[in-house]
Amino acid sequence: MTTAQVLAALDIHLDGPLSLVVGRALDQGGDVRRVRLAADAADALRGFGRDARTRIADGKTVEYTALTELQAGEHFLIEDRESLDEIADLRAAVLHAGDLAPVSPTQLDASIGFYVVGVGESGEQAAFIRRTDPRMAAKPGRLLAMGRERLESVDEQIFTFSNEFDLVVGPTWAVIFNQIAFERLARESGIVERHVANWITGITDSLAMDTSSVDRLRETALRDSRTWRRLRDIKRRGHLANVDLTQVVDYARAVGMDPRTVVRDGALHFDPQERFGFLHLLSEDLYRGALTGERFESQRKAAME
């Protein structure tokens, strides 16, 4: 799937049926609701979708790796089978959101954590997702003037929605505009929890690691996106298959790292406080400067969070 094919698919989907779904969380028990829409509201949301389509067309596609941090005007395009399988539950939840029976906005509570604008036929549609509360512009009894010729009292809640979507999901692709929001969704919707054990086997299938270290590594990955991205990349590379602990110790010494911080009693040792050194070492991202002999690590495209 290329960017041009994604744009062509969006051009078709954006002319199809449209639905708005809101909820507290994109997981089981998230109280997801489809909201009834007036024609002018649907047209406005369709315009937001076209704005996102323009962002893709005008932006730059970059690869989603452990080291990549999105910059202004960039987006990730996910279209490989392995990545799509990892977010399969998220895709299924939003691509069929339009199948829900619609409810009145009066049936919603105020704790809205995300919303999805779906366009196209159910199952084959594109879903524009934003992880945020729709901003409450006014509460009952407040005064409202925007878009009106005179100041008026408002007797109902008024919500405003942004056209700055965090990601767009299609049947065979996903485009990510907001990396932080996507990675929070990955945690909240259970994606990380479901896959982290498999990602860790990219290390433990080849190198012994004590049980408590495995547990600490898993707990750290569940709350830190940089950790699980590293683990996922190590698993995918498979480069540790022919590596032993002696090589890990030698590499640590070669880059000026105390081997005891990563290997103890014949097994890998993981300390959450030293997680970046541990993961950089196993990812082969540490090196010594040729001029000074100082240890460096491969840098992100942007400063660390």
C-alpha cells in the first residue's frame, strides 16, 4: 500500500456514509456510543476528514521505528502485515463502529476520551480517530455569542470537535499523525499488553534472563513507549539469534559500560533505572567516539520525551 493508494481509497470512502462514535476508551467496557448527526454536522465532520486527507497528501511519510519521533509535517504509514496484526483489535473496533445503533447526544455522559469519524461502508471504511475529550464550549446557563448575531443564553451542553485527528485507520493500512496519542491508545486498548510477552522473546529466546528481570522489563514496557518500541524492533530484527552472553559482556566493555549492569550470575539483568543503556546495548546502538573514546548512543530524530 502506497501513499497514493491510501489517498485514492480515502477519496472513495469520504463520499460514502458517515458516522460519529464517542467513548471513554477503545477497549472492552469503554461504553462506546454512536451519535445521531444532523446533515450539517455530518458535512462538517466530512470536511474534517478531507482536511486529514490533505495532511497526508502534503506531508512526508516516515518509517515507524524505535528511534523515530515524528516531526511537523510528517506521518507514519503502517501497511506491513505484522504491524497491522498487532493493531488488529483497534482496527476492528473502529472499522465496525458505524454498525452501532445511534443514540441521542443527550444520552452521553461528559467523560468522553476519544471519538471516531467513520466514512464509507462498514468493514471497508476509513476511521479518523482523535484521542481527546471533545471540548465543552459552554454549559447550561452560560452565554454564547460565536456564530450568532447577538449574545444568547444556552440551555444545553455544546461540544466542539477538532479537525486535528491523531490517526486514520483503513482496512489494510493506518496513518499516524500524533505519535504520543497513538502510543497511549496502544496501551489503553491493550495492544501493548497483548504483545509485550512476544516482543520480549526476541531477547529471551537467545539469551538467558532471570525471571525477576523479565517481570521488571514487562512492567516497564507497559508504561514506557520507548521501551516497548525497542523490544518490538529487537524481536523483528532477530539479530540476537546467534549471540551469547559472552558477546554481550565483551560489547559492554568495548563501549565503556560496566557489564555487571546487564549480566549477573550467568543471565541478563534488567534494572528499570538503566533501561535505555540495556536496550541500546542489545539493539547495538552504543559506540565509542573515534576521537575522544567517549561512549555515545544513537540519537532520536527529536529530543527524548
